[in-house]
Amino acid sequence: MIRVLVVDDEQLVRSGLRLILEAAPDITVVGEAADGAAALVEAYRLRPDVVLLDVRMPGTDGLTAAPQVVAAGPKVIMLTTFDLDEYVHRALRAGAVGFLLKDTPPRELAAAVRTVAAGQAMLAPTVTRRLISSFAERGPARRTAARQQLDLLTDRELEIVREVARGHANAEIARRLAMSEATVKAHVSRALAKLQLANRVQVAILVHDADLL
């Protein structure tokens, strides 16, 4: 059973998310919180697998709370209205594994929670790639720093992380590069270790910063 904590300042939104998620047989909402400070307390108390964290809330907002909630252990998905939330990019840098629009269809919401709980980043949806592309800061200094960091990788590892940045899962990368899925997974793990990054979303941001797509 996947344990989820829902964080949003609007009770109606929290209730709606709870109803949607608990309609799935393998998901349970273990708690709710109305701001980032309460989310951190509940994350430590309840130990959820996944936290749905609203970006914009009175008091401690999701963007401020994201790094601490990530450090508490759960996978974090930001909830956003997209057109207002340009700062979600910073949350992804802090370790959040992606984001969802608040009007995400119920079936896709449950699927997203399963994907994240299984250890995959929310990178595949087109809207996620748009967000990363739109708000990556690609000034000369950042581009140079990102490319220097990526120089730590072998040519094969760089090829694979570029595929990761395009939103491809391991199975798709394996097919595209004529490799086994296990080999791709091993390359991704080594790349994460070399780059000292926590997840595939952070890898994608780094590749975008380097302007290598």
C-alpha cells in the first residue's frame, strides 16, 4: 500500500485529492496538512511514501518547505497551476521528483503516485519537460559550470543522461541505444553518483543547464 500525505491550504482541494487517491486499491492517504510547516511535521510523524505538496500556500509555502520535506525521506511531487509557479524549478533542484497540475485527471494522478513511489521521477509528461526547459537558467556562467560537472561522465554515460533529460525511461533508452535495461540502469546509477545528484529530474535540469539537448 502506497502511503500519501496531501498538502494544500484549501480543504476542498485536499478532500478532492483524498477521494481520488483512495479510490485506488493500492493507495491510502495517511494525512493532510495545510502549509509547509505542518507538512514537515507530518512527514516525520507519518513517514509517507509520497507527499503531494502545493507550491503556493499562506505561511510556509511548498517551495520553502520542499528541501526539508525531501530530507525527511518521502518522494515529493509539487502541485501547481503552472502559469503562476515559475519557482517550481527551484523545488526540483532541491530534490522534488516532479510536479502535477491540479486539474490532472484522476487516473493520471494515481498513476503518477505509483510511478514516484516506484522510484521513477515525474519527467515523462510533456508539461514537466516544458517547465524544466522554460525556467532553466542558461546564462553563460551556469552553462559553463554545468558542462564542467558533466565532464565527469564517460561518453556513454553522457549519452544516457541526455536520453534521461529527454524524458525517456530506462526501457526506452535501452531500446534506442541497443543496450540491456540493466546496463542502462547501472549507467544511470553511476552517473548520479559521479554528479552527486539525487534523482533523474536533477540530472535533466543539469543537462538543460548545459544546453546539451
